[in-house]
Amino acid sequence: MTYPDNLLDLAQRLVFILERLSADSTWAHQASGLRGSMLRAIEQVEAASPPGPSPESLDRLNDLIKRGFQIIEAAASEIRTPELKDLI
């Protein structure tokens, strides 16, 4: 796999994960907007004719991926785990 292919694969996986954030999450709205931006950026990179996607489009997709990880991390920090005493 080449660099753009790896980047596209990662972006598509992030879109899948962001889509599954709970609607109750305060991050769901931002995740929804980011998913749309990522899908458009993925489409732009995939549609690039030879010699390949522009560095700007790859940079844009990379920035969106970074933001996706930030949102996932923030949403995960909202998840409350039960206290140990509640499990026993």
C-alpha cells in the first residue's frame, strides 16, 4: 500500500468510527460535520488524476484525520465507567 492508499484507508475507518458515536455525545454534532468533510476530501483524493493527488488535498485529509482522532478522544473521555463497588 502506498502513502495515499494508507491515508485513505485510515480516513475511511475514521468515518466509520465517527458515525457510531452516540447521539447523546456532546461531540456527535461535530463528528457529523467532520464526517461530511472527510468524505468530500476522500472523494477528492480518489478522483485525482495521475500523477496523483495534490499535496494540498493530502494535507487537508491529514488535518481532518487529526481532528477525527481528537473528537474520538474527547468523546471517549465522556464515557463513564461504573464504579468497582457497583460491579460487585
